[in-house]
Amino acid sequence: METKNVILELRTKQGLSQDELAEKIMVTRQAVSRWENGETVPNTDTLKLLSKVFDVSINTLLGQPRRLICQCCGMPLEDEIIGHDRDGTMNESYCKWCYADGMYTYSNMDDLIDVAVKHMVTDEFPEEQAREYMKDLLPKLDYWKRYDELSDGGQFDEFKHQLIKEINDLHIEGLPKVEKLNALVGQYVNLAYPLPSGETVKFLDDKKTYLGNQLECEFGGDRYFGVLAGMDFILVSTYDASGENPELVVYKKR
């Protein structure tokens, strides 16, 4: 699809007039009209603004001329899973699991491989083969090739260690000692917890990336603990193996 058609379709889906879109990105209505007529194409700065307004990548606005893959884990990138910079701009080099709000979530290649392989293994693609594939792929990706330049010097790891300490210091009965926290995207872990009133409530933002893990209850049975944390909260819950019947154990502001 050409850029003119992409902009028209996205504007229409959001119910915006040309005037309203022009106001959001500080251009004239005539400029929007020229884009949609195919007379001109937005410049780079304007494409960034359109990307934020429509919550799509610049690659999508340009008709997807490139095949995007995460330069940390190698995952093919669609708009829904692209990571964001601190200002909310999409960073088309990374997925939400590897890059969140301007921070890289992996500093250890082996940790990333351990997480990725769990989602790759099939009858036709056994664990050993998946591990060898990732060990060959990751060193070729830009993040790992430029790790010394891009890494934050261990600050994010220190933040994770502090969160782990705070979670373990809660001493929740039946919760095993937390050793690791992985990047988890909100839409996959945003459970609806029942309130005494009979209503249900969600605490997370589907579009944000959090740190968390799932652990088996020390007492056995079919219940699991889910641990989730962000900059300003810690959440611990239990649920069935399928994620059903969730119960909130702790929601604590940091």
C-alpha cells in the first residue's frame, strides 16, 4: 500500500478530519490533503509525529518497504510488538520484550536464549536445535555487536536485582524465592482480578512492558504464582495453570 493510502486509511479509522490531523502534528490541512493525494510525502520529522499519533511504525507509513526484525532477539517485528523510546516514539529496531521505554532489558545473551527457546521448541524444532540457532543468530544482531556502546553499564540489572530483593522480602507463604525477572508485555499478563463487590479490575497497561515471572507454588497443586513489577509497583497473584481464576495476593506501591 502506498503512503497516501496508508495515511488516509489510518486517519479515517481514528475518525479524524484532515483539519484535526493537521492540528495534532502542527501542519496545514493542505499538507495533509497533498499527502493523501500522493502529491508529496511527509518528511522524516513529520513521519515521526504521524507514527506517534497513529501508533504505527514509520515502516508501515511508508508501505512496509523493509522487513523489520528485533536487533536484540531476532523476532520479526509487527507494529503491535515494537518497543518505544522514553518519549513514546516507536523504535523500529527492537521488540517490546527487549526494549521498553528507552531501556534495554537484556544484558546477558544466555538469559535471552533461555527465555526465547521456551517459545521456539516444537516436535520439529527440538530444544538443542533452537539453542544452536539462537547462539548463531544473536552475535550477528546489531545490539549484541554494539553491546559495549549501547548497554547502560549494568543500571537496569541493578534495578532488577533491587526488585527481586523487594519481592523476596515480602515473604509470601508458598512463593518460592524469586531468582529472575523477565520482560513481559502487558497484554499477555494483564489479568482481571475479582473484587469483593463482584466487579473485576486490571492493574496493567496492555501496551507497556513489565518485569515478571511465573513460579510453581511450594505447596504443590495446580496453582501458580505470578510476579509482576514496574518502576512504581509490585504485584503478586495466583492462578490456575491456564491463567484462569486469578486471585490478587499483593499489590504494593514502591
